[in-house]
Amino acid sequence: MTLLMRWLRHLFIIIPAVATLLIRPIEISTSTFIICVLLALLAARTSEQFPRFTVPIAIAELIGFGAMSYEWGGFLHLLPYSTLIAVFSLSLPPSALILWTIGGLAIQITALDQRATELKVSDGLLWLMLAAVLIAARQLADRRERTEQLYDKLANQHEELEAVRRRLLDYAAQIELYAQTEERNRIARDIHDDLGHQLIRVKMMAEAALHLFDADTGRARHTVEQIRDQLQISMERMRHTVRKLSASDADSRVYSMEKLVNEASSSLGISVFLSYAGEPHALYPSMEYVLYRNAQEAITNAMRHGGATEVTVVVDYRKDGTALIIANNGRMPEGPVTNGLGMRGMIERAALVGGVIDCDWQNGQRFSVTTWLPALQETAG
């Protein structure tokens, strides 16, 4: 019950009692009257302190107020309005409130049995109007409470979404760092396995040439020429590695799909075609890495396992994500198809950024692998 309703409840007891006492002082037993009014105020206070007792107290109030109105007249027919306010402040079903309204109105009319008809009609109308106002006030309060609950729920969901967004951004940054680390490790392995072995071979050939200068000058000369050729090859490979580490602005993307297609066409000896669909937009480096590696794996598998001679790569930019569709004209495998190490790697990479892999035979002629990555966009905080 709100503070305003508490005041109205008490005023509907005090004001009619004082007014009746002032206009009819001789006809009323003052001490009994005051005791009844104090009991009414005590009942109102008790129902406020112990809401679970409001209903039985309200029943007693209606009976008592009806008896006081019937016995002493005056303005005491307004006392039951205090009980009506208390009842409508409870969370009762509409049927119970209608029952209270009808029951209270019956007690009101009974208490006014010896009064003028105009008073009965006006009092009944006032009773119904007050009940309607209280119902409207209760509906407004319920609507306000639901609005506040909905606002709190939306605020909590916004905080949860913000936390998820921050976690996703952190996770994307970790994936990007992982991709950079893997690329550095790959370059380190290339230097160690390729250039390192070449230099060791040059060193061994140089030691052999030193021993051959006195015994066989011709062989020593031939060995030095081989050393020169090996150094030339090593220099070219070193330049190639340096270009990878410090790419120009025109080709600064490590995981460029155009570069992958060109390299695959030249190194594998098959036709690889690249096209784009939708409106291109920037992707997280982690997503670029996943698309690049999955495309690389799918192209290699098309030639190695399917004997494909033609591969089509389509990057489809959509509003809700990005799809990488790779189709080839390779032969259909015999027996049941199982996911090998390469396919499992593609599935795991896609799952790291919330994506999925789908494989399909198109009319039994072209095999396609689709990598679907959902959109991951940073919103304003």
C-alpha cells in the first residue's frame, strides 16, 4: 500500500467520525464512540503491519462500520470506504475484488436503511466510482511494476551481451595472436629446414674443396662452382623469405586469397578460379586465417584425393556472416567417406570462431566444401 493510500484509509475513518461527533454530540455516547473509532484506527494500523491478516480484519471492519453507521448515522456511512481502499491494495484476483465491491455495497445499503433514498443512491454511486478508481490505480501500478521489471531484465541482458561481446573480441584477438605465432613458426621452420640445410651443405662442400686443391685442382674447381650455385639458390630463398616477412603495401595481407589461388595454380598445375559475391567487408584477422587455411586444405585435397583438374573458390559476403565455397570436379570416393586429419583440422579451425563446415555433392558431379563463419562485429559501448 502506498503512502497516499494509507493517508486516505485513515482519513476516511477520522474525518467522518469527527464530523459526526460535531453535528450530533447529544445523541452519541461519546466514550463508546471514541473507543470504536480508536479500534477502527488500530485495525487499520494492524492490517498495514501484518498484511496477511488484512482480509479477516477487513471483514470485521465492514461489519463494525456498518453497525456504527446504522447506530449513530451522521457521516459514518463513509467509514467502509477505508476498508475498500485496504482490500483493493491487496493482490487479489478480479473475481474477489468484485465480490468485495458487491458485499460492501450491500452492507452500505443495509446500514442506510432508515436514511433518505437520495443518500442511498449517491452513496452507492460513490462506492462504485471509488472501486473503479482503485481498480484503475491498481492496473497503473501493475503496469509500472511490469515496466520496471522489463527494464531491469533488458538492462541485465544488455550487460550480459556486452560481456559476451568483450569475450568474443578477446577471443578473436587470441586467435589472431595464435595465427601470427603459427606464421612465425612456419617461417622459422622454413629457414631451418631449407636455408639451414643448404648452408650446411655449402659448408661441407667448402671443406671438401679445401682438401681437393692440392690433390685434384679440377675437382676442387668444380666443387667451388657448385658452392657458388648453392649460394645463389640460398640467396634467392632468403630473398623470398624476407619478402614474406616485409610485404609491400599492395600485398600486405599474409592470408590473401588471391595469392593462394595464384600459388595453387602454379604449384599444383590445376585450374583454380576465384570469385566474390555480396558486398565485401573487413574481416577479423582470425577469420581471414581460418578461410585461408581451409581454402588451402580444400584445394590440396581436391587434387590429392579426388584427382580434380578444376577448382572454383567463391567468397560470399553476407550480412549475417561469410561463406567460403570451394567446388571441384574430382571423382567421388569409393566406399564410406571419413574425415581425415585435414578435414578435422578444417572443422576445428572453423569452430574456433563459431563457424561450421558443410560438404555436399552437386548433382553427383562436383564436390563442394563450405566454410560458414558468422558475423562478429564490434558495437559501440
